[in-house]
Amino acid sequence: MTPLLYFRSMESSTPELHRRHISLIECPRDAMQGWPVMIPTSRKVAYLNSLLRVGFNCLDFGSFVSAKAIPQMADTREVLLQLSWRQSATALLAIVANLRGAEEACRFEAIRYLGFPFSLSETFQQRNTHSSIAESLDRVQAIHDLCVRSGKGLVVYLSMGFGNPYGDPFSDHILYGWVSRLRALGIRIFSLADTVGLASPEQVYQMTGYLCRHAGEAEIGVHLHARPGAWQQKVDAALRAGCLRFDGALKGIGGCPMAGDDLVGNVDTLQLIEYFESLNLLSGLDKEALGHSVELAADLFGR
């Protein structure tokens, strides 16, 4: 049985999707941070302001991390001060890797959510945030407490959520165990990340579905990476598992360099929009603003 037929055979046990609506998160930060040519601040501002007019639920716009580690994000503060966020219903999300970055992000009224990359791979956690998984758990607690005091939300990205290329231990039980511990800290929003594009549709269905059923009131999302022809089966799997929060990036730019395959990038937001609209799960986007954003993305990242 092919994956799509397999998932359609499970329809009787999945939520009534036609009664629900998608939360769509656009991730220009993920697209820009690894781009090999430095993008001028003015062009970032123009692009992000265009995205703020489209009507996405959330915009992952920048990060408060080491400028040495991620040079492309060194101007996040300057960019933020020029964004027309008051005229938009779209929430702004910034990535942080430690308490110091979180403290800086929380000073800005414009930022509604902080995102923290919590890896299920010890090797990747050290490479990404220079901390162990245990240390990162302590960081999450401190950042969560800060967010509560500051009136911000915290999104925990479960990096390497479907396996890793380093040989570090991984299983669905390891994932569920960490989510349980994070839930106990008070975390209410998780995004399960297919960081290096390893996940099969069956795995996405099984693991996302388990979290959607057993994470209580927590919101479960997915941040999927895939080759251009492989995105729909993964998205379909997550959707049928009950997931309603999806990350994407226009033109499918971004992804993890650890994937070892330049074609493994973010899912193209345009494809997500077309797919979800065909299922009557998404509406209300400003298509004129979207068209302008696509043009700007083509200029930024090459046609």
C-alpha cells in the first residue's frame, strides 16, 4: 500500500479536518540565516513588511543569537525597529538560544513569541546552542519563566525530532519522554522539526499523531524539511494525524546544512497555501500582498 493510500485508509480515525483551520507560520528567518550572500537590512525590512501584510498567523522573522555564529541575523534589532507590526495581525516570533538572548528579545513589545531549538540529539544540541540537552532543559525553564513575566509565548522546536545523522540514540519513546518533561515545565507550544529531512510519511503520521493525542492542551506543529517532490506526503501525514500548525518558507529556501543535500529545504509556503486552500482549511490571505512577497523573495534568493 502506498503512503497516501495508507493514510486515506486511516481517515475514519482522524479529526474532521473540514471543520478546522490551519495556523500557517512563515519562516523568512530560516530562509535568510544560511543564505551565502549578506542581505542588506533595508531589503530584509522591505521583505518582512510585505509578509506582514499577507495574513500569516505568525512570522519567524529573526533571532537574538551570536552574530559570530549567525552573521546574517546580526541586524535583527535594527530590522525589528523598522517593521510595521502595529498594522498587522501577524504575530512576530524570534529565535533565542540562551537566557541572555531571551532577555533582549523580551524587551521588545513587537515580539509576541520566542522560539527555542531543543534538540533530541546531544551532538546537534552542542553544535547548535553550545549546551547539553540537560543544560538546555534548564535554559527552557528559565526562558519560560521570563516569558511568563514578560507576557510572551514560548515555542519549543524539537530539533532532530525524527532522527539524526550522528548515531545519537533516538526513538519515539525518547521524543515522548522529553515532551512530557517539557510539558511539566509549562511549555504549551511545540513544533516537531524534521531537521535533516529524514522522516518518512509513516513516521510523521505516527509521531505527530501521538503528540496530538497525548500532549493535553499543548499545541503541536511541524517544521518539515523535504526534497521538492516529497513535501506533500509528509504534510498530508501530519494533517491526517491531527496537526494544524505548519511552518513554511516562500520558495522553499532554508533547511539544515547537516542534511548533506542542498535540495532538502523548507516546504514552500506557496505549495502549502494551495494545498490547504484546496481542502478549505485556509482562507483570508491577501493574495496581492502574497504576490508582492513572492516577487521580493525571487529577488532576494534568486529566480
